[in-house]
Amino acid sequence: RFGQEGIPQQSGVSHRAHRNMADTRQDQARGEWLRDIDEMPVPEHSGIYRLHLAAKATIGSHIVRKSVKIWPGIPERDWIASQFVTVFQNVVFLINTLECCCSERTCPRMNAGNYAKYNWADEENLTPQQVSAPEYMRLTAKYVEIKMSDRTIWPITGHVPEAFDPVVRTMCKRIFRVYAHAYLSHFEMFQQMHAEGHLNCIYKHFLFLVREFDLLQRQDMLPLWELSERFLAQGDEESKDIDEFTPDEQRAYRSGLAFCGVENIARHAR
């Protein structure tokens, strides 16, 4: 369920995140490689990475919905690939953050709420396997890293090929499930950390990107459909030029931008 602000309401279990911190220590050791990613799978000297930096530089003065819109003259696949540098950074951050409350014991099955449960399958394991939420998230991050390091899909020079299309859609499905699990199983932890605004920020970037380029279908996003629609509506409302805001609104809006490098949820900026 979602509250008036368009974010999930707290669950009835209080202080769950704190109680589970001790249970996750062994899982943190298994996930050390996530925090040790010092280099992006897309090299910094490549055109795609430079495009990512150029797009990111505009975020301080444009809302995130504008930041994902393609620039004139840039091939669509190249643009999406450049945006995915940020998507990858954000999902790794999210998975690392969830280590304090998401463990094999607390989340033995990858899920998004009570009704959506997910198995894992890939090129090496064609038969879907039931896995825990921490394992699913680690596999997702590793899968994205491997695909972004594959130069037949993510080339350093030249344009991104058609083979990119099915891969990026699969990546989007799996990354969405990480966000859905974070919101529907662990949102209370983000509230306790006063970090729900940042979670909203990084999800909005992902959401606006996949909706802008039709990378996911409605059925793929059902667990967070109401939340997503609220964020999209807020994006429409806030897409007006910042000069149209009152001075107080401008200061609050810029403060929200600085908070997470993109935009903050409307309730933090109004």
C-alpha cells in the first residue's frame, strides 16, 4: 500500500532493520566484491562513458526526467548505454545498502511483496532456480557487470549494436526487481536512516529511463505500478522551467537537487 506522498507505508514490524544487522555479517563477506568495484565495466576513455558524464553534468539544473531524454544527433542505443553507467552505479549502491537488513534468513526467497516471487536463470543456468533475495541481487549486479564488459554488446568504439536490445531489457527486469524488493520489504530501514529521499532519487532515474525508451512493459512493473505512476505524474508537474517557481520554491528545489545529485522527491522540495 502507498501513502499520500506516493511512497510505501511502514510495515507493522518495528525496528526490523536493527534486529537483522547481526544476521547479515556473513552475507556481507559474500558481497565484498560489490564494494570493491573501483573501475566501471565501461572504460572512462570510451565515448559512452564520456556521454554519461556529459549527461550527468546537466542533472544539477534539470530534473531527472529531462536528464534521460536523448540529445539530438545521438543514436538511441548509444544514449541508453551511456545512461546505464548511472543505473549500474545506483543499483550497486542500493545492494550494498541493503546488506544491513536483507539476509538469507530474513529474505530466503527473492520477492516483491506477498505475491511476486522471482527465480534466477541465465546463460549458464537455463533452469530457473529459487534463490534468496541477497543472492538474487548479487547475481543481478554481476550479470550487469559482465554484460557491460562485453565489447560485442557494449563497444568501446563505434555504435552499440542491435544485440544490445534484448540484453538491456533483461537487465532492466532484474534491476527493477531489486528496487521492488527494497521498497516492499525494506522501506522501513530507509526511513530509519532518513534515506528514503535518496532511494526515491535513484529509482526515479531508472523509472524515467525505462519509460522513456519502453524498456519494460506494464506487467514487468506491477509490484511498484502505483508508486511509479505517482512519480511519473510528479515528473510531469515539475517539468516546468525552474524560473516559474517562487523564490522559496527555487531554493527548496535546488536544495533537493543537491541532496542526491538528481532531484528529490516532491515532498522534500515543496
